Amino acid sequence: TVTLGGNRTMAAPTNMRVGTYILHVIQDGVGGRTISWDPTTSKFKWPAGVAPTLTTTANRRDMFSFVSDGTNMYGSMLPDVR
């Protein structure tokens, strides 16, 4: 779980293992924060090759799930989970 206090870049994961990962991303009380997903190595893979857009409303939560094959993280998002 991470509460965003500013715009962030998710670095390429290291030491990945085969499995499932869950990430809760919460906007702080200001909102409007963004995440970019390590554009240099492209370890994060998204449906149709397009990273999802975060819910930007203050104090709202998005949930990301990733399935790793040990090399890449194949992601999906549940937006604005309440």
C-alpha cells in the first residue's frame, strides 16, 4: 500500500518471482497525483499496451494486480475502489 504525496515513477522491479502481487495506491488529501511505470525497461505490461490512468480524486484508492512470470509484471487495475 502506498499513499501518494506527489507524482511518482515506479521503478523496474528487481528479484521478481513467479506469482501474484497486489498494490493499493491511495491519493493523499490533495489528490491529482500520477504514477508512471518505468518506461526505460518496460517490465510492466498492460492490456493493449496502455497503462491505466489513476483516479485523481483526493483520498480515493485504486487497486493494481500483477502476475509475474519472473521477468515481466502483467498488470490490471480496479479503479476507485470504495
